[in-house]
Amino acid sequence: MAKQTLAFSCSACGASHKKWAGRCDACGEWNSIQEQAPLAAGPKGKTIGATKGRRIELSDLTTKDAPLPRANCGIEELDRVLGGGLVPASAILVGGDPGIGKSTLLLQATARFAMTGKKAIYVSGEEAASQIRMRAQRLGLTKAPVQLASETNLRDILTTLEAEKPDLVVIDSIQTMWADHIDSAPGSVSQVRAVAHELTTFAKSRGVAVILVGHVTKEGQIAGPRVVEHMVDTVLYFEGERGHQFRILRAVKNRFGPADEIGVFQMTGAGLEEVTNPSALFLSDREKPAPGSVVFAGIEGTRPLLVEIQALVAQSALANARRTVVGWDSGRLSMILAVLESRAGLSFAGMDVYLNVAGGMRISEPAADLAVAAALISARQDTSLPGDLVVFGEISLSGGLRPISQAEARLKEAMKLGFSGAFAPSRMKLASTSGMTLKKVNDVATFIADCFGDIEA
Ligand code: TYD
Ligand code: MG
């Protein structure tokens, strides 16, 4: 038998290590490496010549073998993020910081799902059944035919599920569950992996949709949801700033639908409410045009979304000027600053730069480059751009603007919200832009000249 060498793993990212170290070199997390119970040995006996696995020709699959249709869970934003509803026999991981609203969202989803006549079980390892009931009362869901269980032993849970044959199971949270054949504490990497493995196998073999809740953890003792990302079909993250009421559900992996799709919710006194027109919500706090504020017409998943980008540029008292970014990539900010300096002669040396995406939104699209550049210049020059203007376009290192996808959808959304002007890269074919004044620009320098006139370097 091969010698078992795997003994340590990182509780943040799940990377395996041969020996203990203070810092995981895979994800850079400190103090996250834990000793792991060795993996259980596989079935003993000959490797070759054992019973044959069954194989099927793809063309032999008949409609009888086709998977069951998706089931809507009744919350439209959640269904969209899932790619059009829950796929039976699939495992879904919902990760997020503690207290962000995962239990609230899933209790609401299970209740709505149960109200469609299907069977749903909500298993909580964190709250007693009476506490879940209290939450349901607050959410106005006491009438929903959801079955509640307060249980942490995996064997008991699986026995119950086997007997009850539900259509949907929610496990809240994976870190509180424990499998009794694993010799370590609940929440450790080995436990979390074993529990996730058993539950995904259960989902596949019994045709049940299983939702696993995973807390994103800061300290190393408890394994984070990333440890099981590879085992499940769909990974959703629930994010948002504590101080804001907006919550964003983002698909980062989806075997049955598009990744990068987002659903927007608002936390209210009576639970999470869906936000069907997020652009209007993200721009609702916007006052009159101010220096450093620019509206970016973005696309999140399949949906256009307008967000405000805010910048502040101030003289720095520090030897190394500060660069602070919230909601965007800091490497990308450095790149834009470098392009502005070398291609347009605008230096930010000796100035502190702060960049913020309003409303707690996080943008990863390169199409935001031009809007960020506009916000930075507007803040530096202390001049505001017209309030009815949206900006989008990717900036290349040469200072040129590259065409981006779905420009029509972006413009349409902007028009719907009362914007009448837009700046966009010139090398783009647009079918119709009636109702919008579209200014096409070739490079950053032209954009600056068009937008801000002559600027002193
Ligand atoms: P919760 O769903 O318990 O978070 P998680 O399961 O992700 O740890 O949400 C907890 C937070 O949500 C808590 O700070 C209170 C807030 N909340 C509301 O604002 N309104 C509500 O109706 C509910 C149920 C919770
Ligand atoms: Mg919870």
C-alpha cells in the first residue's frame, strides 16, 4: 500500500501540505494550516479485474433518462442566479460571511419552495427548531409547510432524509455537521470534506437538490467553503457590506447555468426582499453631479447594471502616496494611473487616490476602466461631469480604447434610467442608439480632451 503522506491542509483554500507551516503558500493565509485525519483507504483488493462499471453511449440516452425539469424556488433573483431554477440531484454551496443573511435567504427560499407543493427540509446545526420558528415568524412564513430539524450528526440526518424523501434539503451550516467515522472536530477540513462528500453523493443518488451553507471564516481553526467548492455543482456567494442593506448573490461556479450571474437583495426588517431594478437602487443615493463621481454602465452576468464610481484625489502627506480601492481591483487601478500618466501626461504622484464603487458593489469587468479614469480625472481636476452621462470602455496599455461586449444593452439600461449621453470606445458597431447622444472616442487622450478640455499636467 502506498505510504500515506498527506497530513496537513489549509483550512482557507484546502491546499494539501506535507508539513506544517505558518503560512499557506497556495493562498497566502496565515495560521490556516491544520493537521488532517488521513483520507480513508479505498476499497481493498485488486485494482484491475474487479466488477466492471456501467457505461452508456451518449446517443443511447433517451428522453426517459433526461433529468427532471428544474424547479423554481419562488425567489426570482435566486432562480436566475441558479441558471433558471433548482436542478434536481444537484449540490449547491452558498458561502458568505457570518451574519450576512444566508440563513434568512435560505429559510425564505425553502418556505416558498414548500409552498409550491414540494417537500423541503431545513436542517440547522446552529439554531434550535424553536429559534428557526422565531425567525420564520419574523419573516411571516409560519404557515409554510417546511420541515425543520435541528441536528448535527450526519448519520442521523441521512437516515431522516432517506425516510422522508424530500425534493430540497438545506444544510445550515456545513461547518457544524460531523460524520462519526472521521476522527476530528466539526468544522475541521476533514470533517467538512467528508460531510460535503456524503451529502453530494446523497443528492446525486436520490435525485434531491441539496443546498449547503458555508461560513467564510477568518481564523484557521474552521474550514472555509472553498474547501468544498470543487465537490459541488454550483457555488454561490452571498456578499455585501455590513453597513449597507444591499446583498448580492453571485454565482462563481455553475455546472448548469452561467457563472457571474448576480441576484440583488435588500435586507429589511422582515427579511430579504428582491430588488428587481438594481440600477435604480444603486443610483438612488446619488445627489447632483459631484467631482469624482461617474456612472458606469456595466453588465453583471446577463443583466445590465448601472453603478456609481467615486474617486477622491488629495495631496498626500505621506512619503508613499496612498492608493485605496473598495469594490475594484487595486492592480487595475495602478494600471489606469500609469496609463493616464504616460499616455495622457496626467500625473498622480504625491497624491492620495481613493476609489469606491458605491452601494457595496464589486466590479470585475475591464469595461469599467474608462469610467474609473473619468472619475479619477474629475476628482483631480475638481470638476464634475454632466449628471446624465454614462461611461464605459476598456483601456489598453497603449492608451487606446478597446471595444466591449453588449454595448446596446448597457445603453438601453442607461436610457431607461433617464441618462441621455454616453462615452464609448469608437471601434464598436452599434445597431441603434436613438435617444442617446453617443460620443465615440478612440483613446484616453481624446476622451480627456472631449470631456475636460485642456488640462495642466
Ligand atoms: P442570518 O441569516 O442569520 O445570517 P447568516 O446565516 O449568514 O449568518 O442574518 C443575520 C442578520 O440579518 C442579522 O444581523 C439580522 C439581519 N436580519 C434582518 O435585518 N432582518 C430580518 O428579517 C432577519 C431575519 C435578519
Ligand atoms: Mg446562519
